[in-house]
Amino acid sequence: MPKEIGEDFSVDVKVDRFFLEKACQEHSNIFRVYSEKLAEAKEERNDAKDVLEYTKSKVEMKYRQMKEPPVKITEASVTSLVHTHAKVKDAKKDYTAASKAVDTYEAAVRALEHKKSMIDNLVKLWIAGYFSDPGRAQDDVAKNKSRSKLKRRGNDGEES
């Protein structure tokens, strides 16, 4: 059963040199799918960054407004308290995961750009006859010579 585009990148990035026409036709759609996923990942990363900044601000205000803070309130102590707060740590994990997704899809899009140039080079090699079988070509030449001799015999009745 064929997989959907975007389910398995290792399948989407492969090129079968025996089906270059298919690879050329499908490449733009595969590239579109991964570009859209990259855009979505960037949006999620931006949202996660906003949540992180909001959480940091909220926690910072909480510590600054405490009547009896756990430590003397200085910039360094507030910064320390904010960075060690559980909600801030969770928001940082979400932001890190979203950033990783962006990096992954950026790498996928770059790989698909390389795939495009590889398809182009394979097509050029195919046109130049790089993938032809030299033994088969010689057999074809010999067969054509034999056929032409037989045709001449058939027309003249004897070999010329």
C-alpha cells in the first residue's frame, strides 16, 4: 500500500533512475507538502515562544509582587527564580520541541532542493546515453546488419 506524501521522508527523498518522469511529476507536490509543514512548524514555534515569554512575565510579576519573597528581590534573584519555575521549564521544553521541528523541516526542504538537482542531472545523463547498455547496442547493430543482408538477399536472390 503506497504511503502518503509526508509520512516517510526517506521514501519521499529517494529518486528511482528508472522512473525519472514520475520523479519529475511528483517532485513539486512533495516539495509543496514539506514547505507547508515547515510553515506550520514555524507558526507553532512562534506560538511556543509567545507562551514562553508570557509565562516568564507572569512568573516574574508573581515574585516581584510577593509580600514575603523567598529571597531578597534583586534582578539576579528574580531571573533565577523565573528560570527555575516549573511552568517556565515546561514552556521552554515546548519551545525547544517546536524549534527542533522547524530545524527538521528546514533540513527536509534543503534535501528536496538537492533532490531536484539530482533529478535534473539524472535526466541529463539519461539523455546523453549514460545508462544505456553498450553490449545491447552492439547486438542491435549486428541484428540490423543481418536484417539488411537478408532483405538484400530476398530482393536480389543473392548476396551483394
